[in-house]
Amino acid sequence: MAVAHRASIDQKIVELRAMRESLRDLNERCHGDDRPECPILDGLAGEGNTTSP
């Protein structure tokens, strides 16, 4: 049972790291101004490519 629980935790860590990288990329592309386009919201909505500026 402990092995299965550890595997579950390891998978969650992988997923959280991927989420962190996606948010880091989106944050770097955010200009922080009043533009109507928002790469963070677009990325969270699944629109556009979140891996290139």
C-alpha cells in the first residue's frame, strides 16, 4: 500500500512541476499592461501556444 501511495505522490509531483513550468512561461510572456490580450488567460483557457513567446 505504501508503494502505491508513493507512486501516486510521485505522479502528483510530476504534474505540479509541469504546471509550474507552464505558469512560469505564461508569467514571462505577460506584459503587465492594459492590453486586452492576456497570454496567461489565453494559456489557461487552452488557446494558443504556451511554449513560445
